[in-house]
Amino acid sequence: MSAKKAFFVIEKGDPYNNGDTVNLYAKDELLVGRSSQIHNPDIAFSSKYISREHAMISDRDNLFYITDLTSKHGTFVNNQDIGHHNPHLLKPGDRISLANEKAVMIFKQPLDIYPDETVDLTGAFAEGTEPAGAGLIVHPERREVILDGKDIQMIGKDIELLLVLYNHRKRAVNYAEIKQYVWPERMINPGDTPDVGNEEINALVYRLRRRLGEFGANIKAIPRYGYMLDLE
């Protein structure tokens, strides 16, 4: 079993208090549902609108998915109904609501705890030649990127790729992880690797490097494996 590095922050849902945390450490699969005298899910709420077996949280090599188990009142991620029996890849900051917000949880990972953390790439410049205001700042939870003091309007696959590399910086991210994070809609069957060619990833990396200017060089290619954002 791989080491777990993720948790939920409870926003609402009895018997939890606002701000309580639930670590995703114990199992590769955690059942979310309504508790009773004879039924005790791993993440248990008391609202009668939440099904006894409402949803399943699954860990697949530190990629976390939520699957609705044909609940009566539905499971929503960022206000979107995920449907039944369709694993949905969770990303840092995702808001999960059950049964018309009878329970709400925010998905977190360690690098997401400090969303205002500044990533300073000024080391890309020679000592004493750094331009005023130079640097790259990433706010993962706000999906915000600031380059040399200017807000970059980065959307779509560009921001998804940057965030998966940033959230795992100083670690090589393989092609399969990138495909699952950036192209979840191309997953043909639950648990499969999305139908995306490596050439498409390479083209997206090329575009992201261009958008990051001087700092694009910090995205390193790992031959026959994937890419890494090389930051301290």
C-alpha cells in the first residue's frame, strides 16, 4: 500500500464540526455514507438524505478518485453531478457535496495546505542580474499564476499541466499520471489510462514552457518517463 498524503476538510455535515479533517491514510478504499446502529462507513454522516453507501474514495498510486454508489440524492464535485459508478479524479481544492449539500468536504493535499505559498524561480537569473519584480508565483487553490509581477490568464489544459507538475515538484511525474490529471474526460473505462498520446503531452509542455518564458526551462523532460518541475 502506498503512503497516503491527502485528506478532507469538512465544511459541513453532522456529526463533524466545520474545519474537522479526515485523513485518507488507512485504506485504499474508504466508504462514505450514513451511519446507523448496524452500519458504520469509514466517513460517516448522520443526515437521512445521505445514502448508507453513498460514495467510495479510492487511492490509485496517490491519485484519489470519488465514485458515486447509486446514491439517491447524488454526489457533486465543484457543483457538477459526477453520475453513478463513474470514478472522478479529485484535484487539490475540489469541493465535494453530498445530497444537496447535506455534507460538504474539501479535498486537500500537503502542497495545497498553504495556497499562498510563493514559488520563487529567481535562481534562473545570474547572481546580481535579476530584473526587478522577477519571479513566478503559483496559488494552486485559486488556480492563479503570476509571472514577473503580472497575472497570467492561464486556463484549460495549460493550468492543469502546471498544477500537476507544481503539486509534485522535485519529483518526476510519469506520463500516466499526467494523462489522468489533465485528461480525465478521455478515460474510456474506469481505472484506465486516458486515451492520450505522449506526443500530445509533449506539445502541451512545449506550449506551457513558452508561456512561462525564462522559467519554462525549469520543466525538465525525463526520458521515456515523463516530466518534472525542478524547484526547491
